[in-house]
Amino acid sequence: MLTQRQNAILQAIERQYTDTGQPVGSKVLATLLPVKVSSATIRNEMAELEEQGLISKEHSSSGRVPSTKGYRYYVDHLLDQQAVDASDVAIIQNSFGTNFHKIDEIVSQSADILSNLTSFTTFTLKPEQKDIRLSGFRLVPLGNHQVMAILVTDSGEVESQTFAIPPDMNTDELESVIRLINDQLAGLPLREVLQRLQQDIPMRVMHYMHSPNGVLDIFDNILSHASSERFFVGGRMNLLGFSHNNDPRVLQALYGLLDKNENLADFLDPQNDDVNVLIGNEISNKLLKDFSLITATYDVDQYGKGIIAVLGPTRMPYSRTIGIVSAFRQELARQLLEYYHRYYDQ
Amino acid sequence: MLTQRQNAILQAIERQYTDTGQPVGSKVLATLLPVKVSSATIRNEMAELEEQGLISKEHSSSGRVPSTKGYRYYVDHLLDQQAVDASDVAIIQNSFGTNFHKIDEIVSQSADILSNLTSFTTFTLKPEQKDIRLSGFRLVPLGNHQVMAILVTDSGEVESQTFAIPPDMNTDELESVIRLINDQLAGLPLREVLQRLQQDIPMRVMHYMHSPNGVLDIFDNILSHASSERFFVGGRMNLLGFSHNNDPRVLQALYGLLDKNENLADFLDPQNDDVNVLIGNEISNKLLKDFSLITATYDVDQYGKGIIAVLGPTRMPYSRTIGIVSAFRQELARQLLEYYHRYYDQ
DNA sequence: TTTAGCACTTGAGTATGTCGAGTGCTAAAA
DNA sequence: TTTTAGCACTCGACATACTCAAGTGCTAAA
């Protein structure tokens, strides 16, 4: 355990370093601390902190910089948890428009608001109900040989796609197929629907059309969209600003990561229902070893839980960012609840 | 006009410089030229070329680099126009899948193929018929208080959006509004539809519902999507590789440009129906002064003309890139014609 | 008209020195 | 026992000076 003074020193180093980006030396530190001690004393204390692995030097006579362990200690013990900037809260509350017609809009706009506020890169996931079921497929003929296929889930998610009807197929056949599919699959969990679509459904559809693959592909496609498109990324390009590493290959790899939703889901999954902070190599992906990730769930009661996350440099203003995330999760939950109530529970 | 030998020298400089990225000196050039002359002679010739503004030095004793004017001359006079790499052509022809159900798919996939092939950033625009008219809006109730609004144009374009029905509105009202809108607007050019939706239609709708704005917003929204979403960008991140300038602010500005479709349309508009090359500051936007842009139209007969474009560094393998673009425009036109024939002219 | 030769220019790289910020350690002061 | 002043030391940043190689322009001879 650290002494009071060591805490103060570590905290001052963290603050100063995130402000300036420069390693912090004993002399500057002496002017910063509330208790007046000489630089020599501070040097002794810093030697102790370094021994514990909380701070480190870039070279033998440079100032000190917080290590991953130091940031961790800072976040765990030295943060004023409750200090959320009032103006940030105001911005958050005013930033949501009022005319939402879709959950996607709210959640995707959230990613943008959050990235504007933090100037980092952000992620938002829609609230997920554990057990979404297929409510049904619809087919809407549009004329011009085109048809729109629409998938609706019992949670109100909608996914659609248009396709052209192959010449060797008539609408009656299609209608029959849709009826068959709905009969067989409505009410089932999406996962199971996907399985069935690939396994026994093709056999049955054979009765109605000779080459069902094209059409079934469409449903397959819509379905996988519906189950994968839960992700929104905000402030993609902010990454350029804080990714110190300007090697184009690294940047391309990073952006590749952002576009592969599956991989991201792993990092973001929060350990608990509070605001989580992952620092540097605590993140499982090696590409992100110089970043910190702040994640939080937001809880929309019976409508499920979603995730918001901020990806920034290890050297980030943790206090402010955590404050923003914390305020944001609440406001987002409030917005969504309001939305659901407005439209569903009348 | 240049002499035969000066042409050869300019060509050699261009080739060598795009290969190595280094300024080319007289000695190296002497080994490269087919006709054997001494480096001194080449120096004399280069002095002449420099006087004409075709090449330039980075400093008083460096090798020469083609200037914008030099590239222009090279592209206009020294290119083997017909040299399209056979293997590139094969790749292009095999790269299109067969199961397209939407024009958007073909055109957006085109941007990706083209960027893979060139490793630059690419743009594709859908074929545009001059005078697209509104065929009609559809409303599909989805249950769960949700409705999907679908716009169909006479060119077969489809745009859709779901929205939740406000509590104070019943479906009958909606149906009436849709009937009104369709009666009034079907058959009109999209531009005019947009105008009417903002001007006299709101008045008429007032008869059926007290607060029409929310609903009309939706149609407005769908409509502007339909008329703006003609753009696809491929290989966005390739920009990182060849944008020598690693200043994050410049990069952010560039990517900002890619996301604002309107601005892009101006650059891309080709002067004529052939393959066009714009070099460096020939491009109107100053951000792109170190880039070259190769654009071409593709012609799908009565279904309109589209545009494909490649954005790369000024120092680019013009011959190969132009060849690829040229082959690609033909193949893309072929694919789209085939698509249209398959589905429309039965 | 071409070429060889030469003086000149320049950027890149390397060695050298100075300066300032920072450190660890020690011995004296508190 | 804790704190502090002092001092020798280290290292990066910066500047200067020098060399080297690549390249140039120009001139005079081939």
C-alpha cells in the first residue's frame, strides 16, 4: 500500500503527463504538489514508486511516465469517481434529437455524440434481448420484376432487401414459399432459423420451385444481417489523431479491426455492469496494446442491455472520459426507454 | 515538339521514378536508354526538358522528377494506349460473382474489385438515367406499431425505411395520406417530388392528420437518400499507404472529403466519354493536388451512364492503371446490360 | 553534335561538443 | 528518522563541422 504522499505524487504524474505528453521530472512535481517538499524528497519517493512498477523512465535520466500498472492503480484508487463535468452532462442531454423513428438511429447517433465529446473512437451496440425470435418474413412486390423481402423479429427489429425475380419464377411460387417458411420458422429463435434455412427447409421448398437456392440465399442474407448488424462505430478517423504510430500498415490493420464486427464483440464484452476500464496490454488484442478501452453496459429494463465503449490512447483523461461514459449510459438508457414507452406501451 | 531522344528520356524518367520513387540522375538514365549516349549528353537534353517545364529538380544538384506538365505530356503522347495486361483483364472478368439481385451490389462490388486491382482508392457511381420519375410510395405495416415506407422509381431503384407510428395516429390516416401522395406525385421527376413534398403537399395532408410533419419528414428522408446514394467508395484505407503526407489533420480532411458525396461528384464528372486523366493541380480541389484521378464513364445503353474513378498518387503507373480502368468500364457495362436483360426484357 | 573532364552544389550521414533537465547518492540539517 | 542541499553523472536535443556520393552546368576537345 502506498503512503498518502506517494498517492499524491502518482496522481500528479498522471495528470501532468496526460496534459503535456512529456515525462514528468522531480522539480516540476515539487511545484505541483499541495504539500511543499523538495525535489530531492520527491526523487526518493519516485524511486520507490518505480520499484513497485507504477512508473517508469524512458531513459536513465528522463522524467517518469505512468506504467500500465500505474494507470491501473490510478484508475482503481485515485479517481474522484463522482466528478462528472456538469457541462458535459448538459451536452449529452441536449444532444439527442427528438424525432427518432428507429432504434438504430438513436444508437448510431450515440456513437457520434460520444466521439465528438471525447474526440476518441467509440462503439455502440444495440440492446440485445437474449432470445430474439423470428416474427415473420414479408414479401412486397414492387413492380418491375422486383420484390422486397422483409424480416421482422419479435423485438421489433426490421431488416429488408430487394431482389429481382429470376425470369423462371412466378410470384405464386414465391408466395407459397414464403407461406411455407413462415409456417415453419415463425416464433423460433434466430439462431435456429438460420440452421433450418440451411438444412431441412431447402428440401421442402423443392416442392414449389426447381432451383430454390437463389431465393433461400436472400433470406439467409437478410437473416445474417439482422443478427450481425448490432454495431456502430463513431469517430473512426479520430484514431488518426491519437494513434502516435503513423505506420500505414498498422493503421490499416487497426481499421481492418473496426470493420470486422465479430472480433470487436470480444473486447467489448464488459466484465460487470459498471463502467469498465481496460488499459494497454490488458486488452486481449495485441494491436491495441497502446490503447485504453472504456466500456459500459446500459440497461433498458425488459428490452435488454446494450454496450457503449470508448477507445483512446493509454494516456487519456480517465476521469473525464469515465465521467462522460457513465453519464452517457444513463441518458441513452433513458432515451431508449422513452422510445419504447412511446411506441409500444400505449 | 520534342525530339525522339527527348521523348525517350522523358519516358525513362517517368518509368524509373514511378518504380523507385527516387529522382533520376543522368548516369542511371544513360544505362536505361536504348540508344547509347553519355551522361553528359543526357544532361544537356534534360536542361532542355527542364526549360520546357516538363521535369524539375528537388534541389540544385538532385536528379530530375516529372512535373505535372511532364506527366501530362507523358500521358498524352508517350503512353502505349493499347497495352492492357492480359492477366488484369482475366481477373476483372472473373471477379464478378453471378448471383446479383441488385444493381447496387454490382456497382459497389466494382469499387472493391477496382481498388484491389490497383491498390488505390476508387469510386463508382450507378448508371444515371437523366429523368428518373417517382413510380410510387408503398406502406407495409409490420406489426409492433411499425411501418415500412418504400419508394420505387421508374428506373427500378428502391429505397426504404422503417418508422414507428406515433401513438396519436391510426393506420387509416396513413393510408389516406399515402394515397394522396401517390395520386399527386407519381410519375413526376424526383426533383419535383422533393419540391412538392415541401411546398403544397403539407397543406393537403392537413386534411387527414393534425401534425403531418413527422410523417412527411420520413418521405423527405427516403427521397433524399434515393437521389444521393449513388456513390460507392472502394479501398478507402489504401489512401493511408500512398498519401505520403502523414499529418493526421490532412488525412482527416481527405477522409472527410470521401464522405461528402456532393463534393466528389464535381471532380468525377468526366469531360468526355473516354478515359480521362487529371493530374495534380489539374484537379479542382486543393486537397488533392498531390494526387491523380483517372475517371471513365461506362455506358449501359438506354439504362444510362455511370462513372468509375481511381484516385492515386501523382506518381502512379499510368499505363497499367489506365488499362485497368479501360477494361473495367467495358466489363462493368457488360455485366449491367446482362443484368438488365436478364430481369427486365424477357 | 557528342563527349570527357572538372569545379561546384546539395542532402545524407557521422562525429563532436554544449546545454539543460533529470537522476542517484551522500552527508548534513531538522 | 526524515528531509534537504549539493554534487557528479547520464542522456536527449540541438548545433556545428566535416565527409561522401550523387548529381549538375559548363567548357574545350573530339
